[in-house]
Amino acid sequence: MRAVVVGGAGSMGRWAVRGIARLGGVDELLVADIDVARAQTLVDEVGGPCVAVRLDATDPATMAEVFAGCDVVLNTMGPFSIFARRILEAALDHGCDYLDIDDDWESTVEAFELDERAREQGCRVVKGIGGSPGISNLCAVVAADRLDDVEEILTGWSMRGAVIEEEAAYPATSPAGAAVEHWLLQISGTIRAWAGGAPADIRPLQRVLIDYPGLGRVAGRTVGHPEAVTLPRRFPGLRRSLNVTSGPDWLFDHARSVAAAYDAGRVSLQEGAALLGEATPPAERGVRDRLGTVWCHAVGTRGGERVAVSVEPAALPPGGMGGGTGTALAVGFDMLRRGVVGEPGVHTPEEVLDPAEFFACLASFTSLERGQEPLVVRELVAPAPTTVSEGIAV
């Protein structure tokens, strides 16, 4: 087994490399990065099967050279709106299986266009196996399986948890990285969601009020993410599917103003991403966000009653957003390596990965004691309806 992690020395990729090396089962693991010295630092740290290689994902010839002879390509390189398709196509060109942490809904939808090609090549593709999407999707499967019929699924993540923990050996290369650029793209223009049982283009950062089991009425904001459009593939009876983020109002007010400037063409993507980092908190902080780092809330019926089910991990791996996302990718790779994903084609985690097996493995990277349940599951009978502030804007 020979695998390559694209962006392997980055804030997400290095946690994937660490996780894969710990789980074993790979003979050679290429840490592919445009900064080969940074990649070598990680190789020196992790050891084992790791080898540093230089990769420029804008150069097809470089990708062809690195991917040749590989069995699996793992892509952690964002923004995925720019890099996802070209890296996936290069992987398919060389007959490689492929996994990524793509959190962009547009590039995820675009990847389904390559399903027939992947089947013809005999390649297994899993899109979006990170924190959100990934952990969130599999929480959704657990929640929906506790209902007879599911009508609404909200997946979410907190701004508090969407923080990259810097490591001294791997200093940030830019003030605003790909994750912040992605955030701006997913709060500007319109975003794809699922409403009224069909795809819908809605405004980002709408206020969503949720009757969350154990917490009561909580608020989130709509954001563009793949879960909103992939979960209806797994649960075709869904009436509503949204991805929301939670955090303080002052932060979302600032984000909305930056997104408006980007939409109007007054700032570039890079300039807007830098501005997002300049939000100034008020002197007095508001009420702390009660929602978890990553979670799912499903509403449907069971035994004739309307029931809400929430699911979230009891603990996450260390390393903040990078640790949670990269480790989830490593677990997804390990499951693919062991044949859990059997059929060629383009898949999402909720379609091909068993949640129980996934979360049991993920828990081994956390502080949970052996025997502790990896998920926190709560239920609420007769929840109040979910409300969205501004309705649908097609």
C-alpha cells in the first residue's frame, strides 16, 4: 500500500499523516507539499513509512510524477473550489483511490460528475471525510437511524472549534490561510441547501433557531457546506437540510460586512480573508455558545410522535480543527484500506462508512477511556419547529 497526502505538511494534512502512521497498514506514505523542507520536518517527526516529496498542485506534470505508483491519494489542499477537481482527476488518471476533506459544496457537487469515470477506472472516491463534513455526516446517520422517518437534518459546527492550533515547528505561512478563504466563499453570494424537499439557493448567515435536545432554543447561522446537499442523497425523503455555524452575533455582523464587500468586488478573496481576521470583540461578551464543536440535529417521527435527535462526539482528537479534521481523514483512509468501501464510484461518508466502526476508531485518538461511549445522543419529544430568519432566496 502506497499513499500520498497532498498538502501533507499543512495544518490539516500533518494530522492526517500522524493518524495514518499510527494506524499502520501503509508501506509508504508520501508527505507531498510545495514546501518540501516543511514536509521533511514532519517526516523527521513521524518517521515510519513517511517520505517527503515536493508537489505543486498547479502543475499537472508534477502531480503525474508523484501519483504514479500510488494506490490512494488523500487531498487536504484548499481552497477546494480551486484544487479539488484537478487533484481528483489526476488521481483517477493514475487509477488511484481518493479521499479528501472538501468542505466546499460546489466542488462536492461537481465531483459527482466524475462518478461514471471513477467506476470505469475501478476507483473508490470518498468526498468530505473530515470534521464538517465527515464527522457531522456520520452523526446524521446515527440520528436518522433512531427515527422511523426523518424530515429535517441540520448539521453544524461552532466558530469556537474552528480554530487552527499553531505548532512552533510549523509556523503559519500566511496571515489568512485556505480555511479563512473558504469561510468567506461560503458566506458570500448564495449557498446551496435543501428546502421543501428540493435543492434551494439561500442567503448565507441567516439566523436559524433550533429546539435542541438538552439545550433548549439555540441559534446558528446558515453557511455553505456539502452536508446540506449530500445528506438528501442518503435520505431522499428529507424536506430540509441545512448546515449552520454558531458563535457570537458581533462576529457574524463583521463577517456579513466583509462578505458584502467581497460580493460587490471591493475586495479580493485574499483581502477579504485578511479582513475577516480583524474582527474586534466587544468589551462585554455575550452569552457563551452552548452548541458543540460539531453536531447533528435530526427531526422526524417515531411511533407516531414527532421527535428530535441530537448526536455529537463525546470527545474529539487533540489539535483543534486541524486535529479533528485530519484524524477523521486518517480513520476514513484506514476503513477504505480495509475494504469497507467496496464499490468504485464517487461517494460521501454517509453512503459508505459505518458510523459505529468510524467513531470507535476515532475515539482511540481522544481522551475517552476504554468502554466510554464515543457519542452523546439526546432526544426531545414534540420539539418546536425550526425557524429560518429570511426564508428562501432563489
